[in-house]
Amino acid sequence: MSTPPVNPLDEVDRLVHEPARLKLIALLYMLEGADFTFLMSQTGMTWGNLSSHMTKLEEAGYLEVEKTFKGRRPNTMLKLTDQGRQAFQAYRKQMTQFFDEVSE
Amino acid sequence: MSEKINLKELQRKAWRSTFQDGLWDIFMGLLLLNIAIFTLADEYLANDDLQIILFIGGEVVVMLFLWTGKRFVTVPRIGKAKFGQFGKVRRSKVKLLSFASVLIGLIVFLIFEGLSEDGQIAGLSRVYIVAIGWVLNAMLMFGLAGYLLDFNRLYLIGAMYALAFPLDILIRELLQTDRWAFYTYAFPASIILAVGIIVFIRFLKKYPVIQEGV
């Protein structure tokens, strides 16, 4: 009995696959780091929305959060961890493979 | 998930957004306006030292404007990002360019000082040599900076800077007076300022102050 072919979409990382998080990860992938305000202004997300996605990514070990203070103002810098970068690279590979295999 | 994510374009868009607050435009317009004010000081103030102090004071005020504008108005609205090697390479090239521009300006100045009032090089009087040096320096410096930083408005700013000094010479020769010197620098400065102010206002509308927790 032959095993059914594995659909790349079945194995895709759903943490990365979610559109808002994908936008966030893709942006952070190309930057060394960014603060909360910059990510909000680039992605168009609200504070609450971004905070929620950040928490999920941080819990998964994909995101590193550095909290400092500039005077009295809190400043939160975010950057992808190596694990986060690898997860994004793997996701890109899977999606490229998927679209290469999909016929018109 | 058929939408292609062009990572390079994402990075460029993020980079370009850091120049879309209009402050750099206003800064460069004010620098040129400071030169215009210096021509007035040259006309109305007899004391050379006072003219220099006024000019340097103006430069300091303009730089303070840029710093405070970034610190208190625009960066709190758009945030900060670290661009890594992408940004470092561009900024290093622009620093090198600025250094080269200053060097060229110095060379042209030394040529000017080295020639007598009636002196010529290749049939060109010293004023025309300075004018050519000014135009080439401005166009090259701003053009290359605009290309390296992906900041397109620098091409317009470069053109306005390049226009100022030759316009001054032309008006002096046509009208046989230097009373219009202020306007020959203030006119291109005001164009740069107008564009900068428009960009700044659009920036303020597009990026309201972020309320944490909202």
C-alpha cells in the first residue's frame, strides 16, 4: 500500500501562515529590529492586534522583545530570533514548492 | 496565499518611509534660506564678524530644528527601525559623498582665491568657475545622494541648490546690482520649503500620535 503524497500545505507553520503575522515576520526578516510604533505604522495594525501577534510569536520563540526606557517613555524593540528566521525561510520554501506544484 | 511578498520592496518601502516626514526637505530649505539671509547681512551689516556669527547661528538653529522635529514630532509617530547592513552601506556612501562635496567646494574656493579679480581659466572668469563648480557639486552631490538613499525629492532639492548661485550671477549681470541676491537664494529655498511643508502636513495626517494600548 503506497503512502499518499504529503501536501506541503499540511505541514506549513500556521504561526507564520496567518496573514497579519506573515506581514510582520516578513518585515522583521528584512530588518535588524524595529520598535512597536514602526511596526504599527508599516503594517497598519492596531496596538492590541500587534500586541496579540507579538505575544504568540514570542511564546513560540520566533521573536525577541527588548524593553527599555527613553526617559520616561517605554521603548519596545522587536527582532526575529534565529529560530524565527529559520521558520520563515522554511515557510517560504514550502509555499514556493506548493505553488510550483499547483497546476493552472 | 497567492499574493507575492517582495522582501526587497518591503525593505525599500520601510527605508523610504523614514524620509517621508518632510523634515529633511524643510531642513535643506532652511539651510538655503540661511544663505539668503546672509546676503542681507552682507548688505546691511558692516561688521564681517557679526555676519559670520549670524550665519553660524542660523546653521545651529536649523540643525536644532531638525533634531527636535525628529525627536519630538516625527519619530514618535512613525517609530524607529534598524536596517542593518542595508542602511549602513547607504549611510557610509552618503558620508563619503558629503566629504567629497566639501573637498570639491574647497578646491573651487582655493581656485577662486588664487585668481585675481580679472583672472581667468580657459577664458572663464573666476565667478563663472565658481558658478560651474557650485552647479556640478550640487547636482552630483544631491543626485547621487538621492539615488543611494532612494530619496527622490533630493533631485528637486539638488536642482534648486544648483539654481541659486548662477541665478545670483545672472541677475547681478543683467541688473548691474547685487540688491536681488536675497531673492535669488530665497526663491529656490521657498520651493524646497513649500514641498517640505506639504510632505510634513501629509505625514502628520497619515501618522497620528500612537496611544499605547489603543
